[in-house]
Amino acid sequence: MNLGLTDKRVIVMASSKGLGKATALQFAREGSKVLISSRNEDELKKASEEIKQVSNNNNVYFSVCDVTKENDINRLFETANAKLGGVDILINNAGGPTPGGFGQVNDDDWKASFEKNLLSYIRTIRLALPFMKEQNFGRIVNISSSSTKEVLDGLILSNTFRLGMVGLSKSIAREYAVNNILINTVGPGRIQTDRVTELDQLAADKKNVTLEEIREGNEQIIPIGRYGEPEEFAKVIVFLCSEANTYMTGQNLVIDGGMLKAL
């Protein structure tokens, strides 16, 4: 199937590794022009070269961006305008918030998570929408978490701000559907990334067991019987932004191998 993504101009946030990198690679494979970003310039250079090589697509660019800094986000979109000629597709992403229950996080943690996991999405969307409205086309996917469907113990910040992201997505999806701008939220379950390994290690330390035991226990409650691969997650995002999707907007999807029992 031709997904109609050739030469589409794509920004992928927090994409030097993990889910963001896998998503950028899938777009590059489809012939899109891709701008990746993260805080670490060395990691970005390495990721961009790898994506170019694997996808055989040289239209991959990078821009250093700390998503908690408004000036960095502004510069990112200036780079997108200069390198890509605008924006057709925005993939919002950010590192997970500090783990901990309600009694384990303080005001600074709350403020930092708001800036990273909600305000950064608001700022990028605000800058992307004028491009999309002018051309009467746009796709936005906000990467969230399975905590938007079923709260995760010990992750109070994620449980709070990821749901705020869903409310944001649903609201603007309704507001800008008239402009042919489709906006959805996609959350990962147990996808094999550094973040999931970090959380598994925290669980292992708390229970005084090995990392492998935690993983095996999790795999037993996943109907598919294994952790997902970043590429599997990324393919769903690419579908939502492709010509194959012309009617799905305002939705909150979780890619979890069937793990969650919540409806």
C-alpha cells in the first residue's frame, strides 16, 4: 500500500532514540522529509546518519531542542521552515516524568513534569497549526502512555499529565477537524525502550528480585506474550498520519499487546 507520505514534512520530537527514533525511521522509509530533535547533539548526529543509511533517504535533518525551553522550540520550527519548507506532520514526544507516588514527588517535580509532558506539546502544536491551516492539511500524533487508560502505581505524574494530554488532543481535534487536521493520541504499553527498562529495574529493586524476573512476570500478563518493539509502535503512528487514515481523529489509542483490561 502506498501511504502517500513521500515528501511529507515531518517533525518528530525527542527522537534521537527509543520510540521517537523508531517513528522517524518509519517516516524516512516512506520517503518523508524528517526533522528529528533532542537535547544531545552527538546523539542526534548519530541517529540522523543511521536513519539515512537504513532508510536510504537523505532528507533527514536534526535540531537540538530541549522541549522544556520555549526558545528551543521556536528555533526548531525555524529550522523546519528552512530545511523542510514547512510542516505537514507533527509527532509530539517527551521523556517520561519522574517516577514516584504522591508522597514522593514535590512541587518542583510537578512543575517540571507539566513543562515537559504537557506544556511542550501545547507549544509545538501552537507553532504547527498555522502551517497546517494554511495548506488545509495536517496530522498530529501525541505520544502518551498506557496510563491514560489504566493508572500505573508509582507514576502519579504520568497518570496526571498524560490525561491532560488526552483532553488537549480531543479538544483541538474537534476544533481543527474543519481544516483537515487530524489529531490523535497514542500510548505505549510494554514497548522495549530504555524507559521501560528503567521502570522495570525500579520494580526489581523494590521487590528485591532480578530484572529478568520482572520482565517474565510482565510477559505473563500480556496476551501476545512479549514486549513490543519500537518499530511496531511506530507503524501505528505512520498509519494515522498517512492517506490510509482520513477519518480517525480525537482518538486515544494504546499499543500494548492486549495487556490492559480497561475498556
